[in-house]
Amino acid sequence: VRVPTGLFADGNIVAFGTTLPRDCMALILFLTPTSKYLYGALLKGGSQAVGVTRIPLNRTSLTALMANYEQWQADREGLCLNTRATEESWTTVDNLFVNNLVPKMTDLLRPIMAKFMPVLGNDTNLVIMASPPLANLPLEAYPGLQGLRSVTREFSVYTALLRQEWLSRKPNEKFNILTNVGYVVDPYNETNGVIPSVLQSRMSRYPQWQGVMGSHHSPNNGEWQQLLVNPSNMLFLYNGVGRLSTSIKLEQIAGLNLSGICTALLLDRALNETSYRRQSKQDLVLLDANRAMEQPHFMANFLLSRGTIGAVCNLYATSVASNNKLMSVLLSCVERNLNLTDSVQTMLRRKPETTKSKPGSKPPNTPGESVDLSTILQCDRFNVVVYGIPAHNVYP
């Protein structure tokens, strides 16, 4: 890969503090000792550099937290598969998230965050770069981050700076993304042809949308490729049951240039009994080397590495109904031309009583499309992770 020399200094070490915009801060959580020296050099001379500190992480606490997190995810999956699951059962799982997982994650990260939180303000756009297993945690739920302007994630400093460079070349561009949408919905028809009402109404309202519904037929490799590389499809929406990586042959699209996709909405972690059986059969024949590709962040990383500017995806398994609520909120933001990164922060991650509408914004006026945000569980509010920069919303 050719490295743009304009972004590098001091022997090819990124001049990080001078390259990021002044309202943008980066939180880099790497679990390797060498990172301290790498980023110490990286931040050298930066106008915004706060510093890099090597703080011992309690490995025992981290192991215990990950075990609790995996058990909590298993409990959620069980509820997704239980057609008789009650509202009380979902409330119990939500309470475990709020009263157990988040406090333990907070205790683990407090030594690090105590040095970082004082430099953040209400107008800060925070970019989190975390290595596994920290990347699998709902880091956006750390107390105090909900008051920032936006919280997004990146996979590396290099990709973050490439996106900033891309933005600097398009300072006046506006994206008419609403009429340039490609979609794949329930590719294996595992919801028995039930199409979410929020999609039905918009498909009839915007006939320019192009895509495939599993209730009609499953998309073949050619259709996947066409939807992903079509220059007019600046927003790609996947609303499926089961992981996207189990619905598409990655080797068929690995060589594609996906830079035409400004925003990818990947709501792919919903589960029901049919999709669970299909995924289980596929998982049995997975090679160990391919199991990492089933992690929640993999498809976002895959798309962004092929040129996609921003992606919004699920972090953990959820129900079809909960995912449809999240999709309704996200599409409503796109339709109202709201900044997507800011809207995810204000509409989902903050408590309903503290959420304020942006000046000039109007709620959807189509009956039956609006979602009562107070009905979304707290754990579902943090099941939306933004990677990169959903470019449509940078210059609304």
C-alpha cells in the first residue's frame, strides 16, 4: 500500500496531533507494551497531544469481565430464540447490562479514563481505537462519553487519517444519499416474508432504491457485486437475520472497490430459530483461521478496508424486533438529513429524558414510522457502533 507522505513525519511516524481536526480526540486502547513507545513517538510535537501512558491492566478483572460478557450475550441469544420470552425476561437482561457489565467495564477502564476524561468537552468528537478483546465491549457506554458530540470507532491510526484526508478533498460536496440506496433484506427469507413496515413505506416512497428481498429470491454473487459497486448506491443497507458474513461469499467481493459506498448500515446480528440453525451448521465447518471473521466488527473492517467511508453495525446479538426499531431510527435520521454520528449519540446513547432535538429537525410525518425511544432497552441503545465517518452526514 502506498503511504501518503503528506501525513507522516519524523521517520514515517504519523504527526497525529497536528493532523486531526481540533474538535477531534482519539482514545487508543492497545494491549501491547510496544504501543506505549509507538504512540509516544506518534504524538510527538502534536498540537493536541495529551500524552501516552502505560497503565497496567488487571488481567484477572479483564478475563472475568469477558466471561460475564460472553454469558450475557448467550442469555440474549437464548431470549432471541425463545418465541415465548416475556418483557420481564428482556428487562432482566437489560438490568444485567446496566448494573453488572457496565460497572465492571467502568472499574476496569477507570485508571485509564481518569487521565483522559478531563480533556473532553461537549463539542468533542471522540474516535476510539481498541484492540481485542476490548474492541468487543460496549465502550460507548462508559459513563461520561454520552455527553460528547459524537463517539465513533476506527481500526487504526492510518485508516483514520486516510478518511480525514478524503474529507479534506471534498469540503463542499453534498450527498443526495436518500435516493441512492442499495439494500439486501432477509436474504434467506427467515422471517417468512415479513417485511418491516419502515422499509415497506420507504421503498414505495423512493422507487429509485435498488435491492433484493429474500421473500422474492436470495441474491446471487452477481447481484451482491452489483449492489455493492453500483456508483449510485451511496448507502448500502443490510437488514438480515443472522450474520452478514454467513450470507455472502467474501472471496467474491474481496477484490471489489467499494469507495462508492459512503455509508453502510449493517444490521446483521438479529437472531431467530431458523437463522440460528443455519448459522450453527455453517459454524461447524469453519476453519479456525476463519473464525475471527465472525466477530461483530469484521464486516465493518472488511468494507472500510475496501474503500467504504463509514459503517454502522451491531455489536452483539439482538432480536428482529429490536433491530427493526434501530433501523427505523437510523433511516429516520437519513431521511431528515441529520448528522448520523451526532444523532446516534443524542437519540440512542443518551437517556430519553435528556435527549434534545436538533434545531430545525422535524419528526417523521408518516403514520406508524416513528419509534418511541423510551421503549428501546438500554443495552440496545449501545448495540449501534459507528465505524469511520458516514460521509453523507458530514456535509448535510
